[in-house]
Amino acid sequence: MGFTDILYLILWAGLAIYMFFSAHKISPILYIAGVFFTFMFAWYLINGLIPENLMDGVPGLVFKIICGCFLAVFFLFYYLNKRKNKS
């Protein structure tokens, strides 16, 4: 595991912790972001610990699909929350 991998692990873990602790103050939408960053942390941790590269081939495609789904769900909840607060 290289320096960049460790840096990404610290980044994803820090963002996940921040989102979970600030969600009750700012918005419950941040719980979804916290779950996403926890997923990113776990994926990069597993990618660094096993000899296979999880960013290539079918696992990479699965990773991109999961990231896209998280992004779509996050924006859907964000839009619905903004719409609710506007009226």
C-alpha cells in the first residue's frame, strides 16, 4: 500500500466521520453522504490489502455503478429537501 492509498483512506474516513457527526446539525442528507464515504473507505481499504486491483474490469464497473447510484440518491434527496424547505 503506497502513500497515495493511505492518503485516500484518511480522506474517506475523515469525510465519513465529519458527515456523520455534522448530519444532525446541518441536514439529515449528510447521513447518505456519510454512508457513501464509508463505502469509499472500505473499497479503498480492500483494494489496498488484496493483490487484485478492484478499480479494473468487472469490480471497477461495479464500483462506478454503486458510486453513480449513491450520487443519484443523494441528489434526489437534496432536491426533495430543497423543494420542501422552499414551500
